[in-house]
Amino acid sequence: MCVTLSLPMVAKSAYWQGGWHETQDQLHDVAALLGGPLAVAAGCWHGGRERRTRMAELRACGARGPLAQFLVAALPVLLGVLVGYLVVVAGALLASWPYVSAGRPLAGPPAADAVYLAAMATVGMVGGRLLRWRLAAPALAVCAYVVIGVWSRQTSAFGFLDPAASGNVDELPVWWQPWVMAAWLAGLVSAVVVGYAVRRHRYLAVLPLAVAVAAAVPLMGCGGDMWHTDPLRKTSVCDDASPRVCVDALNSDLLPAVSHALSGITGRLDGVPHAPVRFRDPPRPGHHEARLPELYLGQSVVRGELVDPEAFAWEAGAGLTGIECARFSPTDDAVLDWLVSNRLSEQRREAGAEAARKSGDPAMVKDAEAETRGLARLRAMDDDERHAWLGRYFASLDDCEKGEVPTL
């Protein structure tokens, strides 16, 4: 269990290391899709081994009842499964902790996943005792993987009973969701065990089955409302630049790196009328606000560091120009190249000019030459003239349909 869950965690460490939400979401996925089938296979193999060694005859002579004997026999598999899972959980949380900016890990989701793994191992134990086939263990594992995978794709209320169900990566479950999910799974498995082991009083299985049904009602009734956006995602932390650069509180430790990456843009926009007053996280910047590129773990951010500050700055600069209005003019490109004067801007401009020359298209050549002249014109202006012209340019972006692009 430890090795099976560790391999995908290590392989995708760049996508979860540095965020509690991402870490626990990845742990939940590997536990549900890989740990569950492995647990049911381990339980089935152990149960089949007891049957093949004719332990039933020996147990029939024991003083303990069949339920107690079943639980004692299943205990080693349950402990092995849970210890392996908890080692992976502890390792992942410790690996993510040095790079996390804010927030805290939750106890409920790992506890619910532990109950799920124990339930799968117990069901496998019952299956191993009933199925007289040596390949029953891998067959059950494959069936469990398929069922859980298909179940997780259900869009109906029934899909929220799936142990693999979860919200978006930046959402938190309500406090009761993991515990009710654990009650739903424990109730189902307890009913199976009682029905198998307590043969003379199988009607007692109605009690845990009633618990499972009672837990299923709020899970299906609330559906997607069981998850909500982390309040830290709605709280911004800003620097003192002009325009200001703001990130959500979950990425507060990244603010110095983000501010430094955008320092060239903010320095050129300082004092420009109609320029955005701040960069902030998507999805919906307000009036006179610019969209900050997404801070995705594993893409723009890896282990608390910006992967490519120049690409990040270029993307932020592109959001300031007519690209946001679906407008692609030489003037917009010239403004972008002036705002983001880094290696990527030079490479893009050179590649565009080379492509225009090779294409032989007069319109492309004309646009490339106009962009070069516009950039040279912007660089040649004094500060007051440039600020005034940029003010007219940003004013034209207030209304994408009616705004007229000032000429360079």
C-alpha cells in the first residue's frame, strides 16, 4: 500500500507540493482509485488463504463467535492497509509543509479515506472466503477500479456517494461531509459483515444498513453544496507598488517573487492615467484592475518558486493590451513589447518579423514594420509625452467596441 500510493505521489509532486488543498486532493485521488482496489485485493487474498488452509474447521471448534473470529482474522490486513496509507499521508504533508504559504491540512478527508480503505479490505476478506478461485483477488481489484472510476463520473446525486467524490482543488468540504461519508461506507460494510458472519441473526444487518441509508440522504441531498471556496482564496495580499500587485492569501509567500517579476511593468505604468490600479487574481478583476496570470502548482509555480518569471510577466502584460478586447493591431504589440522588455518580447518580435519576411504576405510585413516603428516611437518619447499617449491608449480599452486606438 505504501509503495503503490507513493509512486504516483512522487511522480506528480510538482503539482501538489506547496499547497494543502492540492496535497490532500492528490492523496484522496490515489487512495480512492489505487488504494481501494489494492485493499480489496489484499483482503480477498487473505480470506482465500484462510479458506484454502481449511481454517473453517478449526474456527468451528473455537469458543469465540463467528463475528469475533472474522474480525480477528481480518485485523492484520486492516492494520497493514491503514499503516501503509498513514505513512504516505504523513510523508506527503511533511513534504508539502516547507512550501505552503497559508492554511492548514484537514483531518476529516484522510480519516474518511482510511475508513474507505478499511471497508474495501473487509469486503475483500468476505469475497475471498466466498469465492473459490485463485484469481479472485486481482479480478476484484480490477472490478473495483472500474466501478469507482465510472461511479466518479456520474453527474447525478448518486455520484456524491462515490468515495472518490470531491470538490474543486480550491474548495473545502463542509465539516460534516467526511464523517458522513465514513458513516455511509462503514454502514454498508458492517451490513455485509454481519450478513456473512452472524448467520443465525442476519436480520441484525438492518441496523448498520439503516445507518448507511441515513448517511446517504444528506450526501445525495446536498450534492455540490458540500464544498465551498476557501475563505483565504477570497482574501488578497498586496504590495506597495504602483500599480499594486495582489495575490490571494493562499499564495502570500509568492507575493515578493510575483512583484519582482512584474516590477518592470509596474515601473513603466507608474503615473500613467487610466492605467490599471492593481493586478489581482482572476477570474473577475474589477474596473481599472488587470488580471494576474494564474498561479498553478506544477505549471507557473513549483515548490514555492515561479518557474519562468519572464513568461509570467509577458502573460500579465498581454492582459493589459488589446488582446483582452480580441484586438490584435501593431500598436497593441508595440505597447506589449515596451511594457514587457525582456527576452521573450525580443524573441517574439524577431520571430514575427522573420515569419512575415518568409511568408511574402505584404500585410504581415506591413504589420511587422509598423510594430517596429511603434516601439521605436514609444522609446523615443519623453516621460510626459509617453504617459499622455499611454493614458489615451488605456482609455480606449475601457470600451472595446467604441474605443479608438491612438496612433503612434
